[in-house]
Amino acid sequence: MSNALHSATLVAQATTSPAAPAAAAAAPAAAAPAAAAAAPAAQQAATTAGEVAQQAAGAVQQSADALHSAAAALPAAPAPAAVPDMGFLHFVAQSDFVGKSLFIILILMSLVTWYLILVKVASNVSMRKRSAEFLNKFWNASSLEQVEHEINTHGARDPFSHLASHAMHAQAHHNKFGATKLEESGSNSDFVTRTMRKVIDEETAKLENGLTVLASVGSTAPFVGLFGTVWGVYHALVGIGLSDGVTINRIAGPVGEALIMTGLGLAVAIPAVLAYNTFVRNNRVFLSRLDAFAHDLFAFLTTGQQVALSDGKVRALRRQNGAAAQRGSE
């Protein structure tokens, strides 16, 4: 039994042992032809992929060239239009002879107005200061001879001292020489009255000097500016009518520039009107004080110096007028 098993084993080993190496040797031999057969296919696939990539790159390049050509063929975008120079100086530079003449007239009006304002303000302040000083000396004087001496020493530098000087000289002249001329006819009081009235009229004319110019500028400057605006708008509309297209930009610029002339006329007229009203009121107050002083001075000259200055009522009036003069100087 054992011999039979041993024999079978030997037979099996003899049949299987030569087959294993043969199979192992046959496997590489079978794989080599398959790999050799697959290599050309892989190489062909790689070549095809490269050609496809080259074709895609060429198509992209052609598209880029086409876009570049199309962009170059498009018309260039227009540059932003330059903003025109709009303003008052541009309007004056572009205006004609009439516009420039109106501009020069308004400038001259403004210069004259401010010159008169500054001169009259300085003159009125100085005049009121000197008037307050003289009134203080007058009402504190013991006699009219002392007042006359003060005037002869320092001069008549204000309307009040001017009035007092002429009134006292008129009385002395009439008492000494009488009525030698037609203007000196009548009594002493009549001649003194005419002299004082003449002085008041002269001082009124001095105070009102220049006010007519201010009133004229204040009333005419707006119309001069309005005329310049109308003239500018007329020329602007004529220019717009001759142009091809009408837009809001073509209308707003020239018309806006023309309106500046109206503003300039108002800028010239407003200070002139305000100054005129202020000076007229101040002159009215000052002349009322001068007229009241003339009545008091006339009373002193006609009733006698000693009686006037020794009367208690006159002394009370003196203090009252002195206080009023002090308030006026302030």
C-alpha cells in the first residue's frame, strides 16, 4: 500500500515539475508581443493630442488677432470737451464797444461813490468834533467878547464858529457904519438876520456837497447794469441763432454772463443809496442844531450881552445845549 502511494507521488512530481518553469518562461514571451503591439497605438494617441493642442492654440491666437483688429477698426472715443471759460472777465473780454463802455462807466461810478463816502465820513467826524469843542467854549464864556477873542485866536473852523463870527461882525459893522449898501438896509437886527441866514445857507451847501452825485449813482447804476444785461443777452441770442445746434449749454453760458452786469449795477447802487440816506439824516440833525444856535445867538446880539448872560434861563439853556453838543460829538 505504501509502495503504491510512493509511486503515485513520484509520478505526480514528474508530471508537474517541468510544467511550472515552462509556464513562467512562457508568460514574458507572451507579454512582449502585446506590449510591442500597444506601443504604436499610444504613440499615435500622443501625436494626435499634440496636434489637437496646437490647433486649439492656433484658434486662440486667431481669435485674439481678430479681436485686436476689430478694436483697431473701431472709431476712437471722442475726447471730453473742454469746459468753456465762463465768467465776468470772459464776458467783458468778449463784449463789444458798448459792453466795455458800460463796464467802465459802472467802475467809475463805484470809484466816485466810495471816494465821496470816505471823504464825507472823515469830514463830518472832524466837523462835529470841532463844533462840540466850540459850543463848549461858547456856552462857558463870560461874554461875547470872549467868544470873539476865541474865534480870532483859533479861527472859524466849524459851522457854529463861522456863524457866530459873521453875526458879531455884521452887528459891529452896522452899528459903526450903518446901512451903506443895499444889502445892509433895514435895522441892525434885519442885517444880522440876513447875514446869519446867508451863513446857514452856505454851511448847508457845504454839507450837501456830493450828495447829488450819490443820489444820481444810486438811481442810475441799476439801469446801466440792466442795459448791459439786455445788450449782452441780445448778442448771445444772435450768436445762438447763427449756430447749428441749440442746447442748454449754449444758452446758459452767455445769458449767465450777461446777467453779471445787472449784479454789478446793483453792487454800485446799494452803497450809494445807503450812504445818501445816512448823510441826509445826519445833515438834517446837524442843521437843526445850527438853526437853534442861530436863534440863541440872535437873541444874545439883539437883547444885549450882559442881560442875556446874566439871566438864569439863558444859563440853563447853555447847560442844555452844552449837553446836546456833547451827545452829538459822541
